[in-house]
Amino acid sequence: MSKAQFGMIGLGTMGRNLVLNIADHGFPVCGYDRDTAQQQRLLAEGTGKPVSIATSLQELVNNLEKPAKIMLLVPAGKIVDAVLNDLVPLLQKGDIVIDGGNSHFTDTDRRYTGLQNSGIHFMGMGVSGGEEGARLGPSMMPGSNLQSFNEVRNILESIAAKTDEGPCVTFIGNGAAGHYTKMVHNGIEYAIMQLISEVYGVLKNVGGLTNDELQKTFADWNKTGLQSFLLEITADVFLKKDDRTNNLLVDMVLDKAMQKGTGMWTSQSAMDLNVPIPTIDAAVSMRYLSARKEERVAAAKKYPAGNINIITGKEALSNTCKNALEFGYILSYTQGLDLLQEASKAYNYNVNIAEVLRIWKGGCIIRSAMLNDLRKAYLQEPTLNNIIQSSFFVSRLNGLRKDVTDLCGSAMLAGLPVAAFAATLNYFDAYRSEQLPANLIQAQRDFFGAHTYERIDATGSFHTDWK
Ligand code: 6PG
């Protein structure tokens, strides 16, 4: 039997779908999973395609052309280390191992550094797009080094989603840059999902929109400059009937949002790097709050929200929400990209933001029409540190701000939480404030701790006995 050009370890849905995608592009692939049921599933789904299975890691390595190119799609964390421990001794210099899971960037850094002198290439690669993306074309964010990327470039470019600007894969940058970028992608994903859910809450509870109206509203917005994958699937959610009751399924889903941790990692890393990303932080915290269902139910009895006045003028409210959402989208990307740029400097990733925006245009969960404008801004000004500074966005943000205040006002009066919108508005208002009340904090710090302060009329640091 001729050897395969690519190996896959981990044949869960993502792994199997990627194997089928690679095979569809003419590259023979060999898959391995400890679970024999998964092996059989791949064989069944891969009938007629250049797909084979191995029953051990050794057999997988034996079945591959040299240098071996192997991707791991196994759960992030200890399992990746366990697989690497077993796999690496079977490999030779020049072989390439790609971790395609959502690994924490510090783990990727450790694994990359650990293998650096062995001659075995280790590449941490973010893969976005869920099951469908894996099957039909994901967006991929490989880091490590250009040489390793070039070894697998043709396969990755073949299987990636395609847009008017080419395949949605590029060499992201040094070391763990790929996984860092995927983590930021997910932070933005959390933010946008939270913003959409807050708009849903307002339209439903303040505007009194029915599920049919919500479906139509989101679908209509998706035909405008807000066009995006997350909005598209949101509209579709409102079409799905529950097969156990007569209700729509969305109304039967418990309001506890879970998470695997990538959003939290984004917030943690931003704190480490002193980068403000309050919309993402709010999105993470709101998932935690939503998960405290029992406590919320108890508190709701103690603090009833009162009667919400359903306002008339659904159209005006919808328009407000749409504009506020556009503002929220822009500033979610803004905060994520700011973080990515700062991380790139701090960790020497050398990430090209315009390129990242190009490969996010297709395949990934946060793909949206807006990425074209964001990309233009970075192409014009590659060192742009924050989108709010870009001339491309000034009039747009100025024009949309009022709608965010209106949305927050209506929601807050009705007792509805809009944490992500409020965080976004405050982020923007703080960022555009020439003068913040932080002078008082400096005075307090110097008062109680002699931490010193700077003056507006002289350089240097000063200390005063305030009593
Ligand atoms: C993607 C997604 C994916 C992520 C899920 C679930 O880009 O395809 O980001 O990688 O794992 O969206 O994430 P949470 O369970 O943390 O919501």
C-alpha cells in the first residue's frame, strides 16, 4: 500500500472531518485514535477516499511518507503531553507534529521549546470553524517558524476556507503565536456572542418581539454591514422547533452558558499584559453569572425587576439595537486586536494583524463583513495600536455611540443586564477621555502609601505629606 502524506491523531468529529477534507483535496491520509469505534467511523465515512487507519502510533508513523506530517486533534491539556510522550520517540529529524487543538499558549511554548533541539518540528495551530469548518474549510492559525509552516503549507492552503483574498491560513508568527491568536479569536467570539445575547434580551423583553420577529430581525441585519457568521446562525436558531414540545427549541434551552476556558484565558492574559479588554471580560463573567441559575432564581424573588414596560416602536428599538451591535462588534475586535498586538511585542511573535484579519474573513466563527474595513485600516497603518484611532472608524463610532447609550438606558431602566454593552461604552468613553479622574487615585495612593505621583506641570515623580 502506498504511504499516506498526512497523519491525524484523534478521530473525534473535528479530526474525522479534517481527515475527510484533506482526502478530498487529493492527499492520502492515515488516521489513528485509541478508540476503535472512531477508527471504524472514519473508515465508513471515508469510503472511496484516500483514507486509511492505523491501529497504533507506530503503525501510523510507518504508514506515512517521510518527513512525517502529523496533526493532533485531541483535547487540550494533559492528553496532548501524553500523546507527544508516546509519539515523539517514534519520530525522526525533520518530521512535523501539529497540535490543532485549543491548547493554552504557554503549553505550546513549552512543547515548542522542548522539541526545538530535537530536529522535530512542533507547530501549535489554532483551527476555527467548528465541525462544518473542519469538513469544508476552516480558518487556520499556525505558529512556530516559517520553515515548519512551509513544509505543510500546500496541504493547509488546499484545505482552508477560501475568500476573495485567498486561503484562510497564513504563517502567524513565532513560537506559540498561532495558539495565542486562536485564543484571542475566541475572546472576541465570547464578546460578540454576549453582545448578541444582550440584544436578544432587550428586543424580547423591552421590545416584545416574538421569536418570528427576532428571526426576521437578525436575518435582516445579516444582509447589512453587520453580516457575520454569528448573526447568521443566531437567525437560524429561531427557526428550530423542539421535537419534544410545541415550542421553539431556543425557549427550551436552559439559560446557563458554559465554557471550555479560552475566553477566560484571554482575560487572564490581558491582565498579565496590562491590556484593557472589558467587553471580553464582561462576556466571560456573564457566562459565570448565567451558570449560577439556582442563586439567580432565589435572588429574583428578593429583588423583583418590576413590570417591564414593553415599549412601542419595535422598529426604532431594533434600529437602536442594530447600531449598538455594530459599535459592539467594532470594539470587540478592537480590544482583541489590541491585545494581540501587545502580546506580539511582549512575546516576540511578530504577528501581522492585517494578515490575521485576512484569514479570519472565512472559515472561522468570528468571520464577518466588517473584517474588510478593519483590514483596510491596518493595511493603511500597520502599526495602528487601536482601531479607535483609525480615521476609517472615527465618523462611524461617533455616529453609533448614541445608540449604545439608548440601548443601555432602556435595558437598565427595565432592570435587564447589558454588561457587555456597558463595558464597551465605558471602554470607548474612557479611551476617548482627555481627562480621567485617575488623578484622584494617584493622590490617594500617595496619601496612604507614599506611592508618588506625576504632575501636569513638571516632569519627575513627587511625594507630598497630604495630612
Ligand atoms: C472555533 C471555536 C471553538 C470553541 C467553541 C467552544 O473557533 O471553532 O472557537 O474552538 O472551542 O466555540 O468554546 P466554548 O466552549 O469555550 O464556548
